[in-house]
Amino acid sequence: MAFPSLSPTARAFEPGDWPVRTYEALSGAEVRIRYGNKRTGAKLSLSYDNITDTQAQEFLTHYIDTQGTFIAFNVPAAIRTGWTGASNAFDPGSTGALYRYAQAPQVTAVRPGVSTVQVELVGVV
Amino acid sequence: MSKIFTGRDGSLLLSGQALAKVSNWTLQGELETLETTTLGDSQRTYTPGIQGFNGSASLLYYKSDAGVNDAGTLLRKIIKTDGVSTSDIVSLTLRLSDGATTNDVTINAYITSVSIGATVGDVSRAEISFQVTGAPTTVTI
């Protein structure tokens, strides 16, 4: 099963960074060494407020299908709903990077048949 | 035939029996709405949440020839020595009559507040408020 193709209520994105180690001399001068050429560690937080329990179940099913935080995956275009910038703005990293779950989705019951889901994803190479 | 309902057409029943000397009743209904607006929407959308009902009534503190005091019956649902329990739920029917035709809302409710007093030159009146529990059992209003 693919990541649910639902429009989120809210979205927060951090693009991550390249693997850089920073050294600071006693003089205050900074030396940075890049150990790789791929951006990783992008963070994508999505919330889906007041969706049906059936829709919330899709996230739980996908989390199980990806064996929790183990298997990485692509996310659908629906997560970009409302974004008028470039379609690759929320890519998880450099070419070849994918998202995986940073933690289990949080499903909160709102009322019978209605739930709110919070998803945290992290980009990995 | 058209009809404008007035206070003369109103009545309040407790467990199916009309209460004496009711001067007014009110019923309020509310619906909680849950927002389902998503990114990209230009207008807000909602899905229904939980309903709730509450109301009030005003009765004269009156004892009938048979010794029945309807206001006292409702007052004792909250003014009591041993606390309120689920056995204090009352079945109220709020009615507007049109001859033999009745327009009812029947609800189960807790009496949540009462106010009663005695004033020189005035009748004693009991003001009660109630909170409906569960869905209305009859709606023909």
C-alpha cells in the first residue's frame, strides 16, 4: 500500500543538510568539511485533522506495510496541496533520497468515526 | 389550517404527565462542528461533531388538591441529601399542542440547577435548568 494520498490540514518542512562536520579553532575561525555530496535528514510533519476513521486506518496500514521506521518510500503529490512553488520543493534530499517514518503515526480519536492523524517523516538516502 | 402557536399551546410533561402551573420552558440545541479545511482550500469546510441539548423551565411552587407538587418533584432531583445519580434522570416532554395534534420533543435530562425563593407580594416560583443526556427520544416538533 502507498502512502495515503490525502490533502493535509497542515504541513511543516525542514530541508535537511549535507553531512558537514564543523571545526572551530581557538582563534574563532571555522573550518567545515563535507563528507558527502547528498542532502539528507529532511523533516516533513503532516497533520490530517478530523478525517474519517477509514482514512486514518490507511496511515496505520502503511506504517505496518513499511515495517515501521525500516522501509523508505515516496510520498504522493497530495502532500503538496496548496503549495504553489516548485513540485520538488519537498523532496526528501538529493536524487535517490526517500522518506521513512521518524516515529509511529499518532492517531487521536475526536468523535465516533472521526480521527486526527499526525505523521512525522525524515528523509534518508 | 394555519396557526400561530402561543404560550397557551405550550405544556411540559414529566414522564408523560403534564406538569401543573408551568409558566415557561425553553430548549436549546447545539452542534459542534469539526473543521476539515485542508491546504489548498479557499473556503472552510466542516464535518458534524457532537450534538448537545439543554433547557430551562419555570414552574409555580404549587400543590394540587391531591397534594401533588410538581415543582417539588423536580427540585428533589437535585436538592437531596444523598447525591445525584443516574436514577435522577427525568423524562421531559416539551409540547406545543394544536388541538389533538401534539408537537413534542421528549428528552432524558439531569436537572442541573434550581432556584426558588419567597418574596413578599409575589408567588413562589421554581426556576430549573436541565442538561439533556443522549439523543431526544421523540421529535415531532
